[in-house]
Amino acid sequence: MTDEELKAEVTAWLAANWRGAPQRTERFGPDPRAEWLAKVRDAGWAAPRWPKEWYGRGLSDAQARIVESCFAEAKAPGTGQDRSNLWANTALAHATETFKRQIVPQLLAGEVGMCLLYSEPGAGSDLAAIRTRADKVEGGWRVTGQKVWTSGAHIADYGMLIARTDWSVPKHRGISFFFMPMRQKGVDVRPLRQITDETHFNEVFIDDAFIPEENLLGNLGGGWGVLQTALAYERSVMGDAARGARSGAKEAHGDAALLELAREAGKLSDPLVRQDVAQVIAWRMLNSLNTRRAKAELKQGTSSSIMSLGKLAMSRILHEEGRVRTELLGPESLLQGPDHPRAEDANFLSLNAYFTSIGGGTDQIQRNIIGERVLDLPREPEVDRDVAFSAVVAGR
């Protein structure tokens, strides 16, 4: 099929099927656009780079971008999931055949809610130090432990879980990766209130919860490698876009909003202010280009250290935009509430920027990854890297 034929087919399909769909407000819960997304999936547009047996079209990257461009022009969601859907990409690359057949179509249609069960009270930046355990039983595993900073756990159907299945080997080699059913006895989700007065994060207490045998992704003890795939897609999403104002209004966030705020404050002619605003805009453009490069290098089911550049850059952009907004408003930034929308937006963006600095791997961890895997600098010393994890735990 030529590029022109492909564009004509996509355009005709959208004209015949796209009538609008509800907006998605939660990143992790079931998607209210599921009916539309199922249509996109069944037509092969959701993941056009994937083979036809997995709801794709087997298109090259260049032709898949034509599909994405047509959807963007029609303002229709659902395509490009072969680059952005961390759940489906991780499952397709590593799940068992049985579980893959069940879960991948549901994930492409947004029919199941998902969350990430990675961090623990004693294992955040050093994620390989997790102590949540999965013990083999007939038909699957029994899991006990605690996870924290889990977005969307209260509305999730499954959690992508890392748990320790072998304590006799070094910490990175004793971890396994699972899709854990969340709606079961033994899974207790408790909300955590954030500095923005929201409760998107949760603590998850797991007490003898059950995971079926087929829900293991990758090899037993090979969870660290599966995790790298999942983290690459997560960092790709976080580097590509970030949450705007609390209201979700597009006009309250982004380059145009920053210029308008400077104009309203009567400071757009100030050369220092113009320099600050231009810096934020330039960083956004540079990050957009870098993220495109990283996604082009990211083959399905693999990981890319370049994704850390985008994630780290987005963190810097958000903090800088919050600082510039606060300076533009001056004393007005001390106000809060719906009667002061400009200050409300500035304060929310400043506070919420810390989510990007911490979630998906802290800024410090991203710098380590970039230094070691992109710039080829010496590794950070880890005295316990080659020690059996049971000995590490006993020594603490």
C-alpha cells in the first residue's frame, strides 16, 4: 500500500466511524472511551506497527506515523499505542501466550484499570531492594508485602507487580514480574494525601494475595529485565507530556498560556522575563524532538536509556515554568482558591512538578542512568550488588 492509499483509507475510516468520545480524566482506571477504542483496535489502527495477529497492521514506522497524523488531524484518540501503552507493550513482549491472548485486547481498548506495584517503603530509588515476596503454591503464587506511591490502585483491576521469588541470589536476579489481580481478598488500598490536596497516590498492603501461574511475565527470576521494558515506556509517556492546571483547561498550561500571563502582568517587554519565557519554550521544543528520537530508537518490547533524558527534561521544564509563573505574579502568587485562578494554576503547577521529579524514577536516578548508559561513565559503587539478598537483609 502506498502512503497516499494508506492516508485515504484511514481518512475514510475516521469519516465513517468517528463521532466523538468522552474525555479521559484518570490515567490509570478503565477508559470511558472503551467502546471507541475497541473499534480502533479491531480495525488495526490502535497499534499499527504490530503484526496483524496482535491487532496491528504490520506497518513501518513511517507509515504508522501517517496513521497517527490522520487521527491527530481528526482529534480522534486511540492510535499509536504500540509506542505509548506501557501495559500492552510490556504484556505483548513478556506475557505467557495464554495470558497475552486475554489481556492485550483488553488493554488496547482501555477495558481494564491498571497500576504499578513497584516502590516500597524501603525500596524506592534502590528498587532492586524490594522485600515483597511471592511464594510458589499450586496453580500460582501467594504474595505478601507492601507497596507505596501507587497511582490509581483504588480503581485498578490489575497491578504490574515486582516481587522477590528467590532470596539466595543477588538482589537484581531474584525478582519476578507479575500481573496481579487487584480486586481480591488480601489487597488493601489506602489513599495518601498529596501536597496538592489530592489523593492520586496510595499505599497497598498485600497479605497472602493470589496470582495465577499464567500471570508471570518473562522468566522466573527475570523480572528485572521485564521491568526495564515497562520503565522505558513509562518514562517515554512522562517525558512526552505532563499534567497541566488542576482544572485540566488547556488554555491554563503551555507556551501560549505563559506568554499571555507575561502580557497580562505587563512584563512581556522586560528582556529578563522574555528570556525566561523563551527558555521554557525552547526546552519544551528540544524535549519534544529528543522524545521523538528516543521513540524512534525504541523497538517493541525493549528499553532505551535515552528515555531518561526526556523524563528528566520534563521535570526541569515543569519546575522552571512554575518558577516563572510565580515571579510574573509576584505577591498575587500568595493567594489561593477559585477566586484567584492565575495564582491557583501557578501554585498547583509548582507543587505538582515534584510528581515528575519523583515518579517513574527520581531525577537523581535518571542522571545516574544517563551518566552510566548514555555517556558511558563509571558505574556508581554498589557494595551489595553481587551479594545474596538474604545476606544483605540479615546485615541491615
